[in-house]
Amino acid sequence: MEIALFCARINILILLLALCSPCKFIQSPMDLGPLNFRQNANTASIDFGRIHFNSPSAVLRPKSPQAISLLLSFLSGSSFSKITVAARGAAHSIYGQAQALDGIVIEMDALPSNIQVHRKGEREADGVSYADASGGALWVELLEESLKHGLAPRSWTDYLYLSIGGTLSIGGISGQTFKYGPQISNVLQLDVVTGKGEAITCSPSKSSELFYSVLGGLGQFGIITRARILLQEAPEKVKWVRAFYDDFHTFAKDQDLLISTPDLVDYVEGFIVINEQSLKSFSTAFPAHLHFTPKFQSDGRSKVYYCIEYAVHDHSSKDISTEQVVLELSRQMRHLPSQVYIVEVSYYDFLNRVRMEEMSLRSVGLWEVPHPWLNMFVPKSGINEFVGLLLENISAEEFEGPVLIYPLLRDKWDANASVVLPDAADDQVIYIVGMLRSANPASCPAACLQSLLQTNNRIAGAASAVGAKQYIPHHSSPAGWSEHFGRQWARFSARKARFDPLGILAPGQGIFSRRSISISSL
Ligand code: FAD
């Protein structure tokens, strides 16, 4: 065993010498025992945002978590190395967060997904249903596997082709979050390799500091190699409803109504309908013809509309039918007369709805374009002002993509986790506002993209006056980060010093710098 470890260390040393040579890229695939490095590192410099393109020197395709542990324990113990390491899940980051300039990218999809589903009561110790899955597995894989057992995770993201480790590193939210909390509130246990190379199993009761650090920790403290996700009984069908409004106040009141009835409603989201294109951008997957023909201009000024989207799960065991629930809610809601649309779809199709948007955009070459996205958490006390600010700063004629807006409840988030929510603790309701913009290079070349990014900065900067915080944050200066974390900065930095003291992990986030180990501490 010791000989194997010694050989692995020699192999990493060979790799580091190769990386330090004038020609940075590994010229041919290197299979160094458990460490399998890939030749072409170019694809690891691309993400969904298509704004930053930082090439690594090498790409590791680990066959097991041990390979990750070996690499990190070696790097954290070697005096000369300034090499950084980024886990790459599905690379659906926007601003290069899963990239590592001249460092090593670990492609997490190389780990076997190895999804194991356990139904409650199956084993004596199991008081709940759960699944164990690799950190590199996609949520859609977990859905498919758990549905075979009639089960499914409770909390989702809108899009399922994201990795489990990737969304647990940021939070993971969708229309179920008001009811069950974000994905990070639905995890029972994690296997993590820290920046020091230690492989640790952690949970709320075991190595809890590491567990909470990693959840929403932007990849700063360790690499999630395996996660235990809470499951519940899956419905077969879902009633999926969309209702339109021409007034924000009424729209927001109806969203409040829906989130105040979690025993009836299973999912609540909403959109700002800015123009014809934004109406289309979230309609592909909704299998109903909309008779909604809004007039976007009124008296020469832009007029906007709002759409609530909610869903009710159809469980045959429920006392009340989904039809009755929707009818009862419709009686109380104040949407535009007759502007409510109801369809019934399978649970799988409902959860996988953004895949249809993806296919539609891919078919016209508009998926692989730059995406200058901005997501903000806005406290309820500031939401009117924020929506005003947003509408002042974006041009309805040019905006391409959906604008999401829906409420979440603060008490569904664990304050020990690393995600930063707005400070206004009196506001139990926090909105997520997502400006999910596409910048087609044909109509928006490089200078236009830069100006959209500046607009985002302007909105994010001004929004801090109402206590808003970025979700999936991106800041380009240390001052930006310390302001983002605010009171939590001391805890976040102390956690970094404890679990990744040399700043090896997730350099693409731009929060900490890589440090060298001093010879005396070796
Ligand atoms: P990556 O981009 O690969 O990585 C993100 C960060 O996490 C990087 O810093 C990386 O180093 C780190 N990381 C990756 N894997 C691990 C790991 N195993 N252990 C530790 N660190 C790791 N988010 C929502 O909350 N709700 C949504 O509804 C939603 N919808 C989206 C729809 C689309 C089309 C896209 C492109 C994104 C969406 N997102 C949504 C955002 C998405 O959840 C985040 O960008 C998430 O980080 C992407 O996961 P990934 O696997 O692609 O991560």
C-alpha cells in the first residue's frame, strides 16, 4: 500500500514537472496509475456563460475519489507548487467559476455516477428515503434512477443537466424552494475531499463544520465526491398552471397567497414578461396554446406583464383532487380575466421542462452563445424598488431571455451553510430575480456584450441599497467579495483557512489567492 502511495506521489511529481515545463499542455494522455490526465484541455476553458475562457494546464479524469485525494494531498504538501485545482461539474457556470487558469481541472463526470436508492424502512436504520450519488452525477440521472423506485428528490433547479456537486456548491433553487428549502437544505450527508486532500464523510452530526461550509461554499473548501439526497414519494402527474397579470402588486399578492398554502401547492415561480420574445422564451415547454396577446407599448412607454407559474402534484393518496385545488385557488387569485392556462403533464416532463427550451434554442444555434446572467436575492421590503430599478436599466426592445421572479422563505435556509442571503432579517420573504439574458453575437457583438455586463454591474451595485445580494455571486475585486459576505466574511475566511489553507480550490471564483507553503512548515 505504502509503495503504491509512493509511486502515485512520484507520478504527480512527474506531472508537475510537465506542467512547469515551457510547453504547458500535456501532449499525450497520461495514465499515472489512479491519475488519468487528458490531453486536450481546451474544452475545460468553456462554460455556459461563454464570457471567460481560462485554459488549464491539465485535465484530470478521476476514476475514483482517491485520485482526487491523492492529487490534493500532494499539492498541499509540496513547497514549490502554485498550481490550483477546479472541480468541473456540468460547467454551467457563467463567469468561469469552474475554470483554473494554468491549473488542473477535475472533470467530475469521470467518476462513476453509482446512484443507489434506499426506500424508507428498507433497512432498520433508514427512517427516511434517500439516494447516494456521485458529486459528478447529473440531477436528471438521479431523477431517472429514483423514479424507478417511485421516489424523487424534493427540491430542484429548473434545469436538470447540472451536476449534484455543482448545485450543492451554490444552493440550488426552483419553485419548490418555498416549500422544502434549497437543494442544500435537502442533503443528509456528503463525502468531501478537502483542499488538504483529506477524504471526510460529513453530516449535520459528524464533521458538521465541513458539511455546512461546503453547502453553498462555491467550491472553496472541498470537492464533493458523493452526496446523500433526501427523497420523497414522486407524483405521477402534475397540474401546471400559468396566469397573467398587468400589475406587479397584484401578481406579488397572488404569489404570497400560493406560498402560504404549502399543503396544497408544490411549486411557485413567476416571470416578468418584458416583450414578445420573453413571452416566447418560456412558452416552448408549456403544452398549451396561449390566447394572451398583450400590448407591450402603451402611450409610447413600455408596458410589462407578469406571469405566475404554479404546480400541484397529483398523488392518488390525497383527499382533494388537483382539479379542486386549482379551482379553489383560481377563485381567490386576481389574474387578468380568463388569462389562466392549465395543463396536466407527467412529473418527469414537468421537471425536465427547460430541456425543451434547450432543444429549441439549440435548433436555431442560440444555446451556445454568451449568457451575461445576473441573479439577485432581494428582500421583500425592497422588491418594488428593485423591479423599478431593473425596468429602468434594461431595454424592453433588446432584452433576450426570461426574467424570473419568485418568492422564497428565509426559514427554509440553514444559516450554518455558506450561502449569503440579504441581511434584512425581518423579511421572511426573499425574492429571487433572475435576468437570464442571451447575447447572440450576430446582434450583440463583443462591445455590446461588455455593455450588458456593465448594466448588470450597475443593477447589482444599485441593488445593494435595498439590501439585495447576488445569488451565484460574481465579484471582480476583494472589496466586492467582502461586501458580499458582510458579517459572514470572518466565518467564510476562517473556514477557508481550515479546509483549504493554500487556496488551491476553485480559483475561478476569484475569492482567494493561491498561496505557497513555506519550507519551514513542511
Ligand atoms: P460547474 O459550473 O461545473 O461548477 C460551479 C462551481 O462549483 C465551480 O466553482 C466548481 O469548481 C464547483 N464545483 C463543481 N462541482 C463540484 C463538486 N463536486 N464539489 C465542489 N465544488 C464543485 N441554479 C439554480 O439554483 N436554479 C436553477 O433553476 C438554475 N437553472 C439553471 C439553468 C441553466 C440553463 C443554467 C446554465 C444554470 C442554471 N442554474 C440554476 C445555475 C447552476 O445551478 C449553477 O451554475 C451550478 O453551479 C451549475 O452546476 P454545474 O454542475 O454546471 O457546476
